[in-house]
Amino acid sequence: MKYIVLVPDGVSDEPCELLEGKTPLEASNTPNLNWFCEQGRMGSANTIPDGLSPGSDVGHLSILGYNPKKYYTGRAPLEAANMGIKLKENEVAFRMNLVTDSDGKMGDYSAGHISTKEAHQLVDFLKQRLDSDKVTLHPGIQYRHIAVIRDEKGLEGLSAQCVPPHDIQDQSIEDHLPKGSGADFLKKLMDEASVVLPSHEVNQVRLDLNENPANMIWLWGQGLMPQIDTFQQQFGIRGSVISAVDLVCGIGRLADLDILEVPGMTGYVDTNYEGKAEIGLKSLEQNDFIYIHVEATDETAHQGDPKLKVTAIEDFDKKIVGPVRQYLGANPDTRVLIMPDHSTSCNTRSHIPGSVPFVIAGKDITHQGPNEFTEAAAKESEVNVKEAYKLMGEMIST
């Protein structure tokens, strides 16, 4: 048996005025997603347990079959794992965004989706000024980076209240700075970076090109390195992960899944969708499981652009779901699960709580539920999975 999981990040949404009151899913042409609904079991699932914030870290753990209540320690350590950062007992990993401070407001959580090349120049520049026996900065991908903070007498900042920058678009920075234990040290680092970043050549060029500068760092998502069982220990099979995002690949590495590289994979609407599908399906010649993640559906929502999100959804449907549909036709001894990790609103440009639509189809899966992949259809379905992390075990063991 082969198993395929497709994750269009944050694809579920709310009705949008620019889409005449429809959600991006409802406004999209998705014949392949709907075909899977016609063949399989379609309903809603709760990827975010009560008490946890709706985020990709918790959502992807759930989809991969790991109970977030047991395994989740924070977002940053998952990303650190993919970057080869091995945290010691006295070290805390923080996600460090390069962001745009626009007159005291969070103007852009991604600094205009700054390129990895530009970002590395800025992080290397900051390392010369901020790295110490207490802090080490690690360059990542595009706007996403890691800061490791250590303290022999305690875990500095572990208990601080830190807000994701994508949740405070166009809101006051001062009102959302870290609070609580260790917050003063975090704010000091952020202030020091804000003094030197604006004058860097990279940002001067970006301003000349009318692009958002990376004139500030934002620390959040902190945690200790989690200890999780491998995917093979959990489910008895080996597999692979395809994602342009350190977070997803980090979970994959901790689960001892193979991380596959795809040329032209960006995590945005210009990503190589076809390459993801081709390389992912080919990997099933060696392994039994593939997890393909698409970030563009989430990024476009954080930009507040429902029409661009429709484009991302339709590209996902045509270029990834379509080839998987063809694969299932030629390889009936296969099961396919399609579901987002959480919902992301184009209206608020942030993650929102609540269940998400999902569909599972393939060998021995009988049809149940509506015939279209939308939020409303999922809510109408009698299929309602309270704990989404159990879906993986059910798909593989039954």
C-alpha cells in the first residue's frame, strides 16, 4: 500500500468581499479536489487541540499523526531541527523574522518576501553585532531565521509571551512586543537590530526599488527541542517530505523521514508545483509514504489577497492534486489524504481557529459526505474528526 498526504497550508478561509461573499475555496475551480470528494470520505477535522494556538507547527504535527498535546514544545525548535541546530539543555530556540517596521506598525511580517540571498547578508551582518556567549543567530530561508539564546542559570525568554508577526499586520509594534519573563532581553536584541538594519546596503537598495525593507527582527515561537518517535516506529513504514518551509522539514527530520529537494521550490505562488508532484510520486518507488506541503495558499492569505489565493488554490488543484489523481488511477493500492493544517483568513491576514475540511480516498475507502471541497460542505458533513492526529494511524492501519 502507498500513502499520499497533500497539505495546502491555510487553504480554508472566511467569506471575502472581493470574492462576492465567497471563500477562496468556493471561488476556485477545483475539479480534482472535488473528484476526490466524490470518491472518498469528506468532512471536517480539528487539527488544533483546545488550548493551543492555530499554527502550522501544531497543525502539521497533527496531520503527521503526532498528538500536539504530547509532542509540541514550540515552533522554533522544529525549524532549528531542519537547519541542523542541536539545542543543548540550557538553550532556547526562537524564530527570528526579518520584518518591516512602518512608522511603528507591523508593515510586513516577511519584509516583502525578501530573498534568501539578501536575508543571509543581513543575518551575517547582525551576527557580527549580536552574537555572543548568550546569543547565536542562524540564517534560514527568506525571512525565516533562528536565534538561539542560552543562559547557564535558566532558560532566558522561554516563558515570555511572544506574538507571531503575521497576526499583527498593520497593528502597533509597541503594543505587541514580548512580555513577561525574559522579555526585556528579547526587546533589547530587537532594538539593537533596529538601530543598524535600516542603513544596510541591502535595505537601501530595497527602498530604491520600492520594496519593503528588513529594518527589524521579530522574535517569537520559542521552545526546547522535542523528543518524538520516528514515523517508522509510529506507523511501521518509511517515507518522505517535500516542503519549502523549515518548520515542516524539521518535523520530518525529527520523525526520520527523508527530506526531498525540488528545484525551484520557493514556498510562494511561483513555486515549482509540477516538480513537487513529480518528485514526490517518484519517491513512492522506494518508500511507501509521501507528504507534500504547499505554502502559497497560506502566504497569499497573510498578504490579504483573496484573488491571489484563488490562483494558488487552482494551481495546487491542477498541478499537484491532478497528477496524484492520475497516480491513484494507475495505482489503486493507494490512499490519499488532503487537508490543510489550519485556516488562514484573507480578511484578518492571520490564522483563525476552527475545524478544517479534509478528504481521504483510495483503496477500501467508501464514499461519504459532500462532493465538493469547501468549508461549508465540510461543516454540513456527518464526518467530523475531533482529534485529527488520529487520522494518520487510521489511514495506515485499516
